[in-house]
Amino acid sequence: MTRKNVFQRLAGVVIAVALLTTMMMAEASSAARFDNQIQNTVTQKLESKRQFSNVQASVEDGIVKLTGTVDLYQRKLDAAKLARKTANVQGVDNLITVAGPNVSDAQLEQKLATKLTYVREGYDITFDYFAIAVKDGVVTVEGEDRTGVGRDEALADIAYMPGVKDVINNISLEPVSIFDDGVRLRTMRVIYGDPVLSKYAIDPARPIRIIVVNGHVTLYGAVDSTMDKQVAGIRASQILGAFTVENKLEVVKS
């Protein structure tokens, strides 16, 4: 490559960088034009709702920064949603602190565990599994959900629980699969149809949860005895289409 070609290429790069910088500055300038309007609108929206009486908004380059306090974690989410739906908003920096009551981690974890166990009843919950941990009011929720309905309800229950300061969502959705659905149904029928395990079918919490991902079955929940755990694992391993079975049932003496 000749020296002339090198200079031409360098010149092209410089021009491209200059154009990109100009475009970014123009975009920022355009966003900034609406800052006062955005701040006034968001502030009016916040002031119109009593639950946001301690929340303040500031705006820079179209980004709304929310500060202040609310009494529930759900209010923090609601405030961000309110700001995000305002015209010309480019983003939301949610720095709101959740005040509300101080609840010990152990007490909060117990309340949430009970809420998530018994709030939903019916066919679908057999195929969901959620586990929670709490540290300094921050709730980490993990698990698997088949449709997303259980996940959304679980997160809503957590968000409305007094004492929750923040939420880390590690719930994953199981892949859509007719094959997996067949394995789920067969596993449910053979487990809850077993004379030893049928007692769990009448429990509103359905303690044996069946998670299937690409033919791999995992059993979660709580049972009364080691024998019940072993029987559940044996029955699941006999299912046509189940490639592997991982038995994570816990034995809990009542």
C-alpha cells in the first residue's frame, strides 16, 4: 500500500469519527431540548399520586433520575414505569430507596416462602419451582417456570411484600416443547398416581414440582420421608422420553 493510500484511509477514518461524534452530539442536544418539559411532566405525575409524595425527579439529556423514598418495592417499579411512559424520555435511572417497615431477613424469607407456596393452586403450579433467599432486605428469587405466568405472579407477590428493599430475578423460562410437555404430563400422572405419593396430590401446595428441560427431569419440593423421595425418583426414571432424572426433593419432617 502506497503512502498516498495510507493517508487517504486515515483521512476517511478521521471523517467517519467526526461524523459519528457530530451525530452523537446532535442527538444529545436534541434530547436535552426536552429536559425541562420532561421534568415538569414527570413531577406533575408524581405529585398527583400520594404514594410518590417523597419522590423527586431530575432530567439530563432525556434521562430521568428518580430519587427519594417509597414504602413498597412495587412503588419503586411503578414510579419508573410512570416516568418511562412520558414523551421524549430516553431512559430512567431509578435511585429510589424503599423505606417502609424493617423486617428481619429470616422473617421476610418465611413470609415470602409461605406466600409463594400457597398463593397459586391448580394444574400449572406442578411445573413451576421457585426458591428465595433474603439478605439485608434484598430478595433473590431463582427457579424455573413453564409459561411465565407463575414468574410474573411470584415477582408481583414479592414486590408488594412489606420489608422488601430490592429484587434480583433469576427465574428462567423453560423452552416451549411439545416433547417436554408430554414428559411433564406422564411424570405427573405416574408420580401422583402412585399409592405412596398420591397423598401429595390433595395438598394445595403440590409439594412435588416437576421441571422438564429438553427431556431432562428435575424434581423439587418437600416430602415426608426418604422412602417417598426414593419412590418419586424411581417413578420419574421410568418415564418414556426422560433422558435423565435429578431428584432434588427435600425430606421434611412435619
